[in-house]
Amino acid sequence: MVRTFDGGHRLKLARLNRALTYRDIERISRILSERYSDDRFTVRISALADIEKRCVVPTIFGLYTLCLIYELDIPTVIEWYGFWPKDRDRKVVEQYIRWVG
């Protein structure tokens, strides 16, 4: 079973496997932010340190950026944080919508 604090540790390992520094991540993410014209894709050094060391869950924009840089699959990384999407959950929502609709 994966514990929620494993996400930051595993992201750190992915960064180290690519031989990237905190500064590298911030620089690359700024390039992406400029490309998307959206600063939310920037992963600042302080945010990355919090993600890796203090078990802070990244924003969806930060998660996307880190997965892109580290070449990771987003659903896999989401599981590292303790979220396991299931098809049966979708069925519950569909049943509710049919019931109220």
C-alpha cells in the first residue's frame, strides 16, 4: 500500500534520476509557463522543496509540469498521493445523475 507521503519522495527520486537540480526544474517550468501564457505552470524552488521534503501535494498545474519534465504518467503519480480512481465511482455518479434527472 502506498502512503500519501511517498509522492514527494518518489518525485524527488524521479528528479534525481534525471540529474536535475531545483534550479533546473524552476527554469524548465518557467519556459513551459511562458509557452502556455500561464504562470501556474511554474514550479518554484520553494514549492518543489515543500513537495519533496514536507509532503505538500502539488497543484494540478505543478503536477502536470513535473510529470512532463520527469516523463511520468499523471495517473501513476496521483496514486502515489493515495488517490485510486475507480470505474465503479464513475458508475455511482452516473446513477445519481439519472436518478435526479
